[in-house]
Amino acid sequence: MSAGRILTKFKSEIRANLWRLLAIVPRKEDFCRIMNIVVDSGNTYSKVGWFSGDKLIRYQFGLRFEELIVSIRSDVPERIAYSSVSRSSEEFKNALKLDIPFLDLTGSTSIPLGINYETPDTLGADRVAAAVGANWLFPNENLVVIDMGTCITYDLINSDGIFHGGLISPGMKMRFSALHTFTKRLPLAEPNPNPLFIGKSTLKCLQSGVIYGILAEIEGIIEKYRHETSTLRVVTCGGDAPFFESKLKHPIFAVPELVLIGLNRILLHNVALQ
């Protein structure tokens, strides 16, 4: 690729992501209007976002529990929404020690989406929040949300705002770990951002197999979804999404903070119901 084409592509990517950059750069006046904090707490790390109404003022990723508590107490909000796969809401509230309205996202929480799912009580809060966020950003569109984290989840939300479920498969790190754990001689490989398609060593074969396997899976599933609906927007999020974003053939819209946006929409939805 020529230097001119590389520069043009770079400028295009900057323009495409400008809205996101502006959304997270804090301004002095914004901190006087912060109303909501939303928390997505995982097994090891947490994400937290500060919102003024619908506007995401700033966010932090990769916080351990103690760091999360300190961060929230430094900018006390009017309300908090909490979603976790590891710590209970009571443990979180006891550590936080703040007397403010609190929303714990559970299977019984009201959300601004219809649910067509056989076991809604088992539906992960992060999947729900990502779906709500995507539906708010792209209303009246058929959407598939791909969250690339510990697991890779694919969820379909139709143009009527109905969540229809989807698929769950192992994430990248889980695949590398499984190949090492369940065999006697295969090493624990690390991701290679540009693996050879035809590996010339066992390590390179592992890297190629996992990464190209995931790419083939994602492309194939997107194609299957496109057979189900005539128009489809693909929205990605999750820690491994940046790794695969540039490698996918299908056009996608990457929103790293999608779960936080969805949590805030759920919080505002429940406030409006009061």
C-alpha cells in the first residue's frame, strides 16, 4: 500500500472514531453535571463509566475491586447501576458505603428491549447490556452484537427491538489454554497479531489455528445471520475486539464501551418508571 493510501486510510479512521474520542475526553464543566455511574464487574477486572444523562463523560477499564471502590468514591454520583458475574451487589454496596440509589441488574430488572429467550434468568447481564446499548445507538435496525471476551457471544436484536439470543463459543485465551491443558505436549501459546496461515512450527500452527479459526467462525456466523435477515449491522465490543477488528472482511462497527452505554440506558429506563 502506498504512503498516500495509508495516510488517507488513517484520516478516515480518525474521522470515524472522532465521536468516541469526544465522548470520553472530560471537560471541566462535565464533572459538575455527572449523575450516573455504571459498573460492569468481571471475574478479575471491572469497567466503570461516568454519565451525564446519555453522555458518556469518561470511563476506566481494567480496575481491580479495591481500585474500583476508590475511583467511584472520588466522584460520587447521584445513582449507580451495577452488573457483576463475580461479586454480589451486597458486597459491592458494603465496600462502597454510599447512601445513594442503587440498581442491581438481574433477570428481573426492567429493560428497554423485548426478550424472546427461553431462559431469561440465565441470560448474562453483560449480554443484555450490550444488546440494549446497540439498540439505542442503532434503533430500528437488525443487529448482531459480538462480544469478544472470555467467551465470544453472538446475539441478534431485530428492528422491532426484540432480543432473540444467539451463540456462545470459547474466547481466544480460552482456546489457547484448552489446547495446552488437554494435551500432553502442546505449549501454552500467546496470540500473534499476524500469524502465518500455514504454520511452520508447532507454536505457529497453534497461533494460526486459534486466530484463523476464530476469524472463520465470526465470518461464517455473520454470513448465517445475513441469510436470516436482509439487512444487518454488526456491532462488536469486548477486550479482544480490537485484535480482530481489522482482520474481518465484513464491515463492522466497534464500540468498546457498549456494555457501559447499555447499563446507563437500563438505569435511565428504570428511573423513568419510578
